[in-house]
Amino acid sequence: MYSWSFLLTLVTISTALAASPSSETSSATSSAPAPSPTVPYASDDPNYPLWNLDSDITPKPIRGGLGATILGPQNVPVDLQNPDTLAPPTTDNGAVPNFKWPFSLSHNRLQTGGWAREQNVNDVPAATDIAGVNMRLEAGAIREMHWHSVAEWAYMLSGYVRVSTVTPDGQVYLADVGPGDLWYFPPGFPHSIQAKNTTEEGAEFLLIFDSGSFSEDSTFLLTDWLAHVPKEVIAKNFQVDASAFDRIPSHELYIFPSNPPPDDVASDMVVPNDTPVPYTFPLSQVNGTKTEGGTYKVVDSRTFTAATTICAAEVTVEVGGMRELHWHPTEPEWTYFISGEARISVYASSSNARTSDFQAGDVAYIPPSFGHYIENTGNTTLKFLEIFKSGLFQDISLSQWLALTPPELVKAHLRVDDATIDKFSRVKQEIVGPAQPASTSA
């Protein structure tokens, strides 16, 4: 009898001979057999948000066959705002730190004449590089003269203000800023902000600081400083009698009411503006670049020369559209939602991904290089700001990257055909329109 090892050897040789191509069909240029996937194909399960703010339901943490109902207490209004948190997409995985903060949860500092609320690293521990403040001033009200150890960048949400600054060289800049426009003050530059009475309500604006640990309660204030300097020292500094300062405040004013500034900005100037660059920028007058899915405006140090440490993009996304899949190479993105509803999924490497939902007044903080998209999930135009701690705006488009990479390399990774690769855009789309309808065979 033959041994088992001998029989197995014969079987192996016979199989190899049967599988080898004949000399008539072999070719040095023949294609290799189609490779089998090394991992299962990605799931086709739908992962749309399961409800929205207007849904007349009690939300349940159930998606497909996963999850179960809530038997204990439930905050239904919060769950209606966060469908992708209560019933996350099946593509979410692992542990990604919270990257959402609603300004509605920020403690509000109420003053005579306005209010202010902030978001910093205490609210979102991951937000180490950027902090934000939402501030409101009634007509005529003043955010008192002050300065910071970090830069301040601002976006006007509503109304008009007059801002001023003096540089270390004694140069002066004073200007008015309206809805959709910006200002920027470098670290240490003293400045003021006063609401005009152009509108009866006054003004509201967003302030951005290039440090995640910044607190609006820790600024350098004119009245606070002088309240802690002996009056005889103040008098010596200004070379006047000490009695001239008998009525200075005993503590900071911060925000306080006053008479509105004159309509004509020139009449308010002590000397004409003489700074080498302006410290305001009329973003509202810039035409946005139109795409199939919306519009975008980029403002950085190439256009707003003074703003050397903070830049931004103002983006609109139409219903069904999406800010394309992308990432920012070296800087975090601080996103502020002005109107509409959205969801963002972030990819944090190592199979970690998380999806959150956003409404007007919410903030997202996306760390550097995290892949993400911003999708309009509502029924109105979505508008938001992307803000960065950088003088230059940069992003990497997934579609452009793949379109400019050798096709065979892309096919080896994604197993897509040439017709699909031909549709990848070689230029950044920035905002894409609604999904294309699925093709149907005749």
C-alpha cells in the first residue's frame, strides 16, 4: 500500500498541472486573477438620521435590530435634537471624545446693557486650541476698553458696532462693522467695541480666541486695572490732580450702557486712521464661490492681511447637500452653526468614528487631520463658519486625492471600476449637491 504522504503528494502535483495554463493560452501580459477581499465588504445598511426636531415621536435608541426602548426617565427634547447620538449609525465605532457644544448650555454672564457666554476647554476638553464667546450689546452699550494675551477674531451676527484699537507704535484704527463682517486684534492690542443704534436692538457677534483655555472673565480691563492702582500713582502718570479721578469705578464695568456713537465714523476720530493695514474686513461684500451644493467664502491672511493667526470659511449648504469628505492637515476646525440643521461624522483613525447632530448656535470642534463631512439634514439652507488657528486656510479633499492618484492603486484599495473613478473630481468640490439617483437597468 502507498503511504498517505505519497498519495497527498500525487494529488498536489495533479492539481497543479490541471490548474496551469497551456502553452497556447499563456501570455506574459495576461492579467492576474481578481483578488479576493481580505476583509468583508462594508455594510449597505442605511444610516440616515431616524428623526428630526419636528418629529412627533418619543425617540427610541433602536436602529434596525439593535437597541431597545428606554424604560427609565428620558429627556425627549434633547433626544429629538440628537438622533445620531441616541441611535447612532452602524458606522460609528470606538471611543471619540465629545466634539459638540451648544452655546445654550454655556453659563451666561448678564450685565446692564448686554450679556456674554463662552465655550472653552472646560466645556469641550478636546478643544485645546480655540475658544469662542457669543456676546450681545444693546444699542449704545460698550464692551469696555480692554486687551487680551491672545488674538481676537470676530464675526458680526446681527446689527452694527464701532471698534477701535491703538498699535504699540501709537497708530490708530477706528471703523464700523456690520452683519457678516469681521475684525481682528493681535495679542496685547487695546481695543473697544460699542453697539451702534443703526438697529433698535443693538448688536450680537461671535468672538474667537486662538487659545482653548481662554476665558472672557480673565481679560485685561481698563477700569479693573485703575481700580487697583493707588490714585496718587494714577495722578502722577497723567500729570493731573488726584481729584480728577474721584469718580473712577471701584471695580470692572465689563459691559455697560452708554450713548450711541455718532453716525459718521470720521467725526468720532481723534486722529485719522494711520495703521498700515485695516483691522476690519467686509466679508459680507465678498461674493461666495458657487458649487452644485451651495457656496463658500474663504478669508485668511491673503485677503484679510491683519489676521495672521485665525482664518475662516463661511459656508452655505443647500437642502440635501454636504460639505465634502475632507480633513485639515495641521489645524483643528472650530465650527459655528448660524442656521439650519446638520450632522457631522468624524473619523479619528484606528476604526474610531462618531456622529453628532447640530442646530443653530451649536459649536463643533474637530481635531487636526480627523476626516469628516458636514451634511445638511434639515429642510432649509444650512449656514456655518469653519474657523482655524492659522493664517492660511488649508484642506484635503478625499475626492481630489483619489482622482489624482493612479487608478490601479485606487481600484486595489476600494474595488471600484474605471467608470466610478472617472466621476471623482480632480478639483475640490467643497460642497456637493444631493446624492445622485441610483442607475436602473433596462
